[in-house]
Amino acid sequence: MLAFDSDIRLTLPARPENVAVVRHVLGALAEAFRLPDDVADNMRLAVTEACTNVVRHAYADDRGTIDVVVRPNGDALEVIVADDGRGISPSPDTAGPGLGLPLIAALVDSLEIERNLETGSRIVMSFLPRRTPPAMGLA
């Protein structure tokens, strides 16, 4: 269903304005692959949140990068957001855990998070292009 032969990769400086660039590219890909609107919207929002986490948390200065890879994985479209900074950690400017990762988990069909203080973070999100609506039944 998703027909492309190699990974699509973006490596951009970890700056807020580049989160919009990633979101724009994902929108164009979703349109090219004719993804359903709900899947495309979920993908853009989840990946935006993951990239925002990189910008806010991964680097002490503005010298790091956001690495995004899009690739088919069976029937799913897989999007990987990675950094080589200090990884995902609690934000020093909030009192508790943020809502970003729970939001991402609610939007994706599968999620894998790898955290390493020395090598950064890697978030692997999978999106199924065709979702079957839940069965509506009477209990």
C-alpha cells in the first residue's frame, strides 16, 4: 500500500521553527500517500510533539539536531524522531511529568521509546493507514 523504496530522512537543527518544517513535510507525505485525514492529523500532532520535546529537552544549547525518518513497515507507516542530546528527561521548568508522551501514546498505533543520557532519545511511532472503526454495540 505504501510504495517507496527507501527511507525518507530529515536532519534539521533543533530549533522551534524547524518543528513546523517537519510538520509541513509530513502533511505533504500524508497527502501523497492518500492517508485518511484522521491518521494524517494524528501523525502530524504526535510527531510535532516528539520534535518539540527534542527542541525543549535534548540539548543545553542550540547546536543539536532533530532526526526524523519516515518508512513503511508492513501495513504501517513508521516515523522515528531521534536526537543525540541528553535524551528525554523531566523538564526543569515544570512540577511533574509533562503531557507530551501520553499524548503521543494516545495518537499512535504503536510506540517505542528509547532513552539514553549519553546517546539521546529515539521515539518510534507507527501509524496504520486504514483504521477499522470500533464496533458499536449495545451492552
